[in-house]
Amino acid sequence: MMIDFLKMHGLGNDFVIVDGRTQPIRFSAAQARAISDRRKGIGYDQLIVIEPPVDPAADIFMRILNPDGSEAGACGNATRCVASLVAGDLGRDHLTIQTISGLLACSIRADGLVTVDMGPARLDWQAIPLAHASDTAHVDLAEGPLADPVCVNMGNPHAVFFVDDAEAVDLPRFGPLLETHPIFPNRANIEVAHVTGPAAVRMRVWERGAGITQACGSGACAVGVAAIRRGLVQGRRVTVTLDGGDLIIEWLENGHVLMTGPVARSFRGTLGPELLGVPA
């Protein structure tokens, strides 16, 4: 079997995207891991399958697989990439993408930037979810120099730690420890951040199931919401700087979070039996 793919990225957060709208495509965890290998496979932060929508209000369904083969509920940068791709196919500048976490309204701006309504920021401890009741603005959790996170669910769970200098944090060491902490029954994405201006934040991310990535759209949304909840920035619009560049995050009064940023196409290719024929 041969499967065509497109490689895209949003601020360096990169994706292998396959189109399963006309023919069903399913990847095993072993196949996902083989394709994700940056030396022996293609390499990606997430593997994306575009499928027919289940909800009639959506234009397509987007399935998101992590490099370890697990399925993710949200990926903001991938949503922007897929929105740009499918909008071009449909000849429209607005569309709705369905994920396992819900419906995401997307719009393509005249300057090529893509805005995604990531839905409401869920802040209740059960929605994160956490293992026990907690004030999600100040969670009793610490590991090394990281403590007192803000927890937010943006379709997937996030824990945001504010520090003096995000660059100085040993994220490869503390990221996996916090991702798998017992307080997170579904594991969590871990962000470290510091404020750089009245409406600006610098962040780095350890993604659940993927490790350190150049950018994480849902993570940037979580950081923006967390900074606003803590009163660390002015207003409800924040520029979040990631390793790969900037995203504009706006937390609306109705609770929804808008994320705006660029997308780029890298190359096309074909997945062959060398990667698809791996043992399960």
C-alpha cells in the first residue's frame, strides 16, 4: 500500500498530513512510531488524517496522532495547517473542523494568517482532568524549580508554570516527570513561561506524547489564558512567543479562545511499505 502525504508546519510544529476523505486510512501505533522517526522515517510532531466529518455542521474531521501512537484531542497548529489546506480545496475562507474534542471554526485572513476558534477554555478541575479537587489557578504541584501551575483544558490538558526565565528551565528533565505525574490521570502538556511585556509572554513546551516541540497552539492558548487569569498581562489579547515564533491569543468574554498565526508547506511524498509494513 502507498499513501500520499503533505508535510506542513506552523512555527516549526510539523505535521505529516494524509487525506482519508475518499478512502479510509488508519494507522497502527507501530506505524505512527515508524513514520515519526526523524532518522529512519519522515519525522513529525503529530500525524494528521483528514476524514469525512461525523457532525453535519463540520466540513471535515481531523484525527491527530502523537509520535508514540496515542491519539490527541487537540492541536492548534495542525488545525491552522489543515484549515489552510482544506479551505484552498473548497475555495472558501471559512470552514469548520471536527476533532474528537469538538468543532473548531477557522478563518483564512487576507494576509495568509489563519485564525482558529479553539473553543472555551475549560477551567474546572474535573474538566482538566485532575485526580482530585483543586483550584486550577493555583494547583498544589511542584517538581524541582517548577511549582504552583495554572491548569487549563484546551481540548487537551495543560499545566502552565510561570518562572523568572523560561529559557533556563531544564525542560527535558522536568517535562516528562510532570507530564506523567499522578495528578494528571490522562497525562498533561507542560508549559513554562515568563512575562516579557504588558501583553506578551515567552513560553516553551513539553507536549504530551511528543516531547519538546517548536510550538504548540493549544499550549499557547493555555499560556495566554493562564497569564490573564493570574493578572500578569493587560487586557485579553496576548502575544505568545514560542521557540518557532509568535501566536496571537485572544480570550473572549464568552470564554472562547482565538488563536492566530502562520502556516507553511514543506514538501510532498509517499509512504510506502518500508514504513507501513512494520509489525504491530
